[in-house]
Amino acid sequence: MVLTKVCKGFDALTSYEMYEMLRLRSEVFVVEQNCVFLDQDNKDQKCHHMLLYNNNQTLVAYARLVPPGVSYANEMSIGRIVTSSEVRGTGVGKQLMKIAIAACFDLFGTGSIKIGAQLYAKEFYSAFGFAQSGEVYDEDGIDHIEMTRP
């Protein structure tokens, strides 16, 4: 599968890109995970958005690239990490993480990256150098942990 990468600040997103981004996040976080929460948390406007499209130009993966001072005081972050059900198990999630980590360094400079990971995905994020840096906590009915990549 050939992936096309698009990374833009909030104001540069087209209405189509914004719709696709919000739709994919809702499909997975609200519908698949049966989690009722307010996805639009007023952070999107301060972030860059990594969108990966397949060769059919369908959005298949997304991550929000968060500068220091927005989610965490001193660390940059990657959030709303999501892949479409049609590409799970194909390695697209791993590609997304590699691209998102590199993009954070390009956009925000060197430093640690902190994420709020769903607990079930701990091993996935560990493969990218993230280590648990906090206790398990409940967020919208799903167990999460903070993880940091130094």
C-alpha cells in the first residue's frame, strides 16, 4: 500500500481534510470504542495534524502533533493516534508512529515526547521507545497510562 503523508497546522487544513480527520476519530474513538466524550477539546487549533491517505486517497491513519505547553508543560506530545479498521494489522500504525515522532522533532525541536496511551497499547508504544511514566488512570471509561520517550 502506498501512503501519502499530509502534515498541516490547523488553519491550513482544508474543509475536506478536517471532515475526514474528525470522521476517522469519531469512527474509532466514539463508535468502535463505544466512548461518549467531547473529541473537540480546543487543542486542535494549536496543533499540527498528520494525515496518512492510502492510494485511493482515503484517510487511513491520523495523529495530532502537540507542541510543548498544550497537553504537557514541558513536553511535546502525540495524541488522537488512530488507524482505520481497514488497515489495522498491516503496519500502517507503525508507519504513522515513525512519521509522527520524526515530525514532532522537525516541528518542535529536540526533547521528550509524552503521550496518554490506552493501556492495552502499552507494548505497541514501548516499541518506539516510550516507557510508562505514570500510574493507570481512567479517561472516559478506558484505562490509560502516561508514557514518555526521552
